[in-house]
Amino acid sequence: MFKKSLEAKSQQRLSGADRKKLKRTIKERFRNASDSEIDSILPPKTEITIVKLQNRVHVYGVEGGFPMFFDIDGRGTEIFPTVFALWKVPELLPAFILKGGEVSRFVIGGADLMFPGISVPAEGLPSFAEGEPWAVKVPGNPAPIAVGSTTMSSTAALKAGLRGKALRITHYYRDSLWELVEGHYVPNAGFFEDVVFEDPSLSSACQTSDSCEGVNEASSDQLNDINNKEEGESVDVLDLSSEANTSSTSQLDISNDLAEQITANVDDLKVTDEESNVEVHHTLSTQDVDALLDKCLLQALHTTIKDKDLPMPGSTLWSGHILPCRPSGVTLDIKKSSYKKLSKWLLAKSAAALISVKEDKHKKEVVLNSVNRNHPEYTSFRPEKRQVEKSDQASDHSASEGRSHKTLEVAEIYKPSVHVNPIFASVGADTGKLFSAAEATDIVFRYIEKENLVKPTNKSMVVLDAILCDALFKGAIKKGSSYPTEIHKRDLGITFVNRMQPHHVVTRGGESVVRKGALKTIQIMTERRQGNKKMTRVSGFESFLMDAEALASELQKKFACSTSVAELPGKKGHEVLVQGGVIEDLAKHLVDQYGIPKRYIEVLDKTKK
């Protein structure tokens, strides 16, 4: 239902009578919910808005907050809570427990819940009727990940041998309804970009006691704490709001020795009593958390973050790369550091020229654009060899053996232009070479260090001399406007790179090609032909060193259909025509078999009205 992007037709406040009618409908629909629980989701003294979507769905929420309920047909007969409401009141709906966190990949991917993926308790399958609203949870994590309606009763399910579809999913974590809201968040550290596992804070709490009884009560208390805080400010919620970097830069010079000492002594964080088998955890100081953050970032930059994956949202960087690099058994909380917020920490690292980030004011999120792999902190760091990485490498190796195509590498590079040539000449760099964004940023910071342009009263600001000012702003300032006299360090790198000529290099196996300009995307389009027949066109693949004839032959075998190759009308290059509407499968094939990054694939389905 919310797999595709959403557009709102209208938005308005509910009147007093409509508010009362909505609450009556919710109480009738969810009879187990108390008045206080409903008031915690829809507070009495706040304005409630209704957003009408193009697919006839009505979404209700607190004005300026998150969507809390949605009505499928707009009549009140099929109203469901969103995951934001379930994170406030986890027991609002009964929930099916998955057999493991890996099963959540399918649910988050948009699939309905099947009975084989459900963990049946020892007392047997709970009783339910057809069409009842149920939630979906992961073992060890109290926060639901999806909501839907049952497809059959429990009696019919037992007769069917617990086979087939159990829950028709209507809404899930990371669908378009979740992404529709600015400042969307996750309830705990168990939520990753494409999978949900147990909450690490609860698993560590279980280890400190003889048994894990009462975890559900603790889980509910932990989630209910969200109600007493601002949205997105729970212990494990990422606050990605854009703020100016006003924190002191003294924390930028933390040495690797301190970080290595913290992680090397991780074993000391647990003192095990052999008789009682109880673990006692040591609380990290603010300085220790800062050092551990830097350690995890450098570990991720060396092991999991590749240039081809950039730009990367800050939330993805945190959940998919920083948290997995923390030592086993250690909870990493950004709010216990001196930065307090993820955005401040990333901006501080950008000011130190280790990385280059940009604030997305529309999404209110910091985006990682590039990594300076020539930075002293990066070059002096020695990544740890973890067991998890070994298993990942083994699986990647076996997967690569199954592929019939060589690995693709795509990199954005830049050539010095007439604007920035004086900067390169001043530091002795070759103006005829091609540079990555990180290398170009390093050049301009070398020039700043050489000319001593850092502002003495504010180390995060750079004073612009005549050469640097012309390099950054000559020809870009409107007539009559004055040129700036200083610039923040976090804005310097991206401004300098934007003044250079963009190029790109594509490498597949031993073949490498450098071309001027930005890399064009692959276009996949499905359209109707005679009658009700569909035809899928794919073009632009030659930029990624793919042969048209070879691709056509492969797709013919892959989809068991006829294919042909034709020249693009009025353009250089070819397109492959595939019989049938295989637009989604074709895009997935290019990603899995040819390694094409998703951001370089554009799809257009003209058969859908």
C-alpha cells in the first residue's frame, strides 16, 4: 500500500466533532487500548490533522508531529496504527513474533507475512479471527516493525497446517509512509536500514541478571519514555537536525592511542563472576565515548564504506556502518558524547577535513559526500580484523564466484579549472591531473595551512585572501553584491570541488574508461505495444562498459523471452528491447549481476495509470 512514493491531495485540521468521532472509532477498533494510551498517541490539547492521499488513504496525526493512524478506505472500517503509534504504545495490537531477525528483511522489503516465518509459542497458536489487525515484532525487540490484517482465522490456519499467508501487510518500517515525515526516527539500535534485530540494550540487560524475566515490562517502559521526550530524542534515536557547528574543535585532536586503548581494554568492561555468572558493565566517560566514536568511524571508513556508495545519508552511516563497528557488548550512544548529536559530530569531522559532509536542509539530515583517504588520521589508523568481517568476506567471495561478470567500480573525479589553478600551482600540485573530491579538498586545506588563513579567534573559519576568494567565488557572485571575506571549514571543501570540472572513471575488470562530465544513468522503461503486450527498453548501459549484444543474449535466457538490439534514434549508442514487463526484475539483475549502483538506474513504467 505504501511501497511507492506518496503525494498528498489535501491536508486540514480536524474539527472538535471529527476529533471525537475519530477517537470513538479508534476505541471501537482497538478495544484493549485504554483512554490514557489513546491520549498518549493523540494528546487531547493538540491539533489533529488529516492528510488525504491520492490512493484514497486518510492519514491522521498530531500537527507538526508523526502520522499515528491511517484509514485505508476513508470510511473508518479499516483503520490501522502506524509504527510511530506502536512505538509509543507497543501493546496496542497483538503481535506475531518472527522466527528471527533475518525474516524481517522480507517484511521490510514489502512482502506479506507467511506462517512459516512466525514463531509459534509453546502454548500454541493464539486465537484470532479473519481480518483482525495484528502487528509484527522481532524476537528480543519490543518495537513492532509492521502492521497488517490476518488473512484467515486461527482455526483455518491450523487446518491448513500453518501454511500460506498469515498477515496481509499494510504498513511497515521504512515504507513510503514512514519516509514521508521529516525527522523520522528509529526506536532503538536494533533497527537497521534493511533488517531489524534484537535491541542491544535489552540483550545486555538480560546478561546482567540470572534470568530475563520482566524484559517485556522493561521494554514497554523504555518505549514509553519516548512520550516524555521530544520526537527523535530517545536513547537510540538519531537526531539528525541541521545545526551550526558551534562546539569546540579541541576534541578533533584525540589521538588514535587513546582510541586504541579504549577498544583494547574492552574486555575490562565486563567483570565476570564465575559463581553467579553476572556481568558488571563499566560506564564510559564522555572522553572515552568521543574516542570510541572516532575509532568506529575510522574502522568503518577502512572496512565497509566504499567511495562508490557515496553520497550516504547520516542515518545510514550510523546504523549500517558505525554501530556494527563498535566492540562486542558495548553500547554506543551519541548523546553521551561531547557532541550530543550525530550532525554535530559529523560536522566536526568535516571541519577536521577527514570527511566531507553536506547538510540536506529539506530532509534535515547530514549527508556524507566523500572521504579524505590521505588524511593523517586515516593513514595512521590500522583497522581491526573482526570475525564478522571474515565471514562477510567469505560470503562475498562465494557470491563473486557465482557471478559471471567482473567487478564494477565507479568513481567521480575532478579536473582543475581556470578558477582553481592558482591554488594547485601554489602548493605544487599538477593541474593536468584528475583528483577525487577528498584529494581536491586536501589541496585547498594545504593552501590554507601554507598561507596561514585560519581565523585566530575562530578556528573553524577561514579568512579568504584574494587568490582563494577568486577561486571560490569569481564569476559566481551577482553584480552589485560584495564578495565574502571568510568561509566555514565545513563549506570550503564542497565549494572548492564545485568549481572544478567533473569527470568520472568506470572500471570493470582490467578495462577502465575516463569521461568528461557526470556519469549518465541507465534508463529502463516499460510501455505498451499492440493490444495489451508490454515491451521493456533498457539504454545507457554502455557507459558502464556493457556490451549490447551480450546483454541481450543474457536477458533472453534470464527471462525466457525474445530480445533485440536497436540503435538509439538520434543518439549514439544502442538499446536492448525485452519482450514483457520485466522492469523490476531487470533492474535487480543489473544490480546483482553487473554491480550497477542503484542511484545510477532510473525506471519508468508507462503501463501504469
